Amino acid sequence: MKDKWIDFAIKIQSIAQAGLAYGKDKYDIERYQELREIAAEMMSLKSDISVEKVKDLFCNESGYQTPKLDTREAVFIDGKILLVHENNGTWALPGGWCDVDQSVSSNIEKEVFEESGLNVKSKRVIAVQDWRKHNVQNHAYGIIKIFMLCEFIGGDFKENIETTEIGLFTRHDIPDNLALEKTTKDQILMCFDFIQNDIREALFD
């Protein structure tokens, strides 16, 4: 069960960030800065991450706070789904943060190539999910995850700094050691259901 104090800290941080962005009175600015410091200390106490690290991850943005965008790619080859084996020993759907100079589609194709060496073409949105409702949470900000069905074009695994190998899995042999903040078993099964049942409408939330 998620700690409600972390929710409180995230909410306080977002209010403070908006206040720092739009506040005009110098005394209000000081109060918003103090609120941000309190939120960082709350997050540090509840996550066992140093205050300095929390500030770097949690308090380094300006403007109105919005969720980050994470793209995850479902590539099926001969009825099996592609997973990448990460350097920490876990498996996940290929993907990552959407770069500021990329569209969702181009970012997806780039991430698959960087992590697997395979060329793919983005085809259909499978789901748009709020990470807080589906994944293990280890970030102090909101994340929206977009799952995209991709068509395999060609290619072979290439050595890279993020992954050590790729694997193809049926819905019955999904590995247990998944990177749950990135990909859960339910999310992988969701991708199988989408293609096997020929679902036409994207799932959301």
C-alpha cells in the first residue's frame, strides 16, 4: 500500500512549484520555497533517499508541475513479445522517457532500436496509464505511460549501455524478475490481450 505521506509531499511540492512560478510577492516566494524544502524533507524521510538527492529529482523544475511521459513498446515476433534484459538483471518492455525533441511515435522507435537493435514501426496505441495505479513507485513525481503496438521490421541485438540481451516470450513464460516500476506482468498480458483479441480502442487510466 502506498504511503499517504508521500502523496502529501508530492502535493505540497506541486503547490510550492506553482507558487514559485506565478507568485509575485517576495514574502510569498519565501513561503513557497520553505514549503518546497519541507516537501523534500518529508520525501527523504519516507523514501530513505538523501535530502540532496530528493531535491535534485524532486525540486529542480520550474513552472507548473506536470507528469513526465514514459513510452513502452509491445513488439510481437512469431506470436511472442519482445522484452529487454536490463543491466540490473530485470526484464522490461523496451522504452523510456519521451525526449523533448521527439514525438511519441519517433521516441518509441528510437528506444526500441537503442535497447534492442531492432527496427520497428509504431502502429497503434494500446493504453495510456497513470503509473501510480499500476506500477511500483520509486519517483517523486507523476508519470503517464503510453503503451504502443509496434510492427517488427528487422534487425538483430546490438550491444549497448542499457541492456545485455533481448528475449521473446509467450504469455505463459513471462519472467518473474520484471522491472516493476517500468513493466508489470499485468501490463505485458494487457499487450497480449490487445493483439490476440483484436481490441480496437485504446485502454486508459
